[in-house]
Amino acid sequence: MESGEVNFKSAGKFLLELKKEFRRGNEESVKVVDLKRIEQGGKMIEEFVQEFKRIARGSGYKGRVLIEEFKRGINGVIRRKLMEVKRPSTSIEQWYNCAINLDKY
């Protein structure tokens, strides 16, 4: 708009696109808050992992930050077992699988 070019045929289409852009940013912020709040509690680890994955999608979190949020949310017993593993996992998928396997024993 600053350059004087308008790529929208109507004000309605412009407002629709503007709302979509702001909604995307808002959805990411909501997902981040949800990641910081989620806790395993009384859920089975498999259920927690599925819920965590659903929330993590679209949060913008990746790598170490995502792993730290996952560790924070799981119950203490499983977290301690994960910390005692000889070779710590390097990807979030490995953390999911390791937590599920450790919970079985």
C-alpha cells in the first residue's frame, strides 16, 4: 500500500487477508502458552505425547527449546529415568519414544 499498488480487488478481500495474517500470529502465541502449561498429570505418557505433539505443531518451537518444554511437562519419575539414560536423545522424536519405552518398565 505504501508504494501505491493495491493487490486486492475489494476492501473486503484486503480485510480478509489481513485477518488471516493476524490470526496466524495469534495462533502461534496461543500454542506457545499451551506448551508452557501442559503437564502429564494422571495421563498415560502415550496420551501426553499425542497431546504435546498436537500443541507443538504450529508453535514455532523446535530443537532444544521443544525438548525442554517436553521434559518440563512430563511426570518426575519418567523425567528422572530419562536423565539417567546413558546416551541422551538428540531429537524430540527420540525423547517421545524413549519416554514411552521407559514408562513401560
